[in-house]
Amino acid sequence: MAYDTKVKEFQNRESYSRRVAGGSCNRITVPMLCNDHIKTTMIQFKEVAKTFENVLANKSMNQFQKVSYCKFVLYQLHRNLIETADEGYSPIKGLDFRGCR
């Protein structure tokens, strides 16, 4: 992949992450090619669930702040799952999860 493409991909990802709180729903890509992907997903979903519990219990945040923060946490989960899968084992050489839905 060309350097310019990698830079543009990074810029797009950063731009999207800055405005992630604007939409009404979030999509999460969950790679499922091997047991390591399942284990990573399970661990990270548990962490997100704990974060959501803490956010809901937080009395100092209003509803908009809670929803915005939770959307950001989901976007981080989405990125972490994809990046972890890209770095780890893949039965198909050179496989990555860009554009996967």
C-alpha cells in the first residue's frame, strides 16, 4: 500500500473519531477468524460494559454527555478490535479489516 494511502486512511480515521458523537447509532466491526479474536472481543466487551455502568452511575454528567461519551467508547472499541486483529494472527496472509461491515 502506498504511503499516501496510509496517511489518508489515518487522517480519515482521526477526522471521523473527532465527530463520532454526531450520529444516532454506532456500528462495530468484530473480526472473527480465530480463537484469539473471540478472546479479545470478550475481554474488550466486558471492559466497555463496566465503563457504561460507571457512566450511567455518574450523577455529574447530563444525558447528552453520557450518550456522547458512550459513543466515543464504542468507536474506540471498534478501532481496537480491528487494529488488534490486524496485528495478530490471520490465516490469510496480508488480511486486514478496512471496509469490513
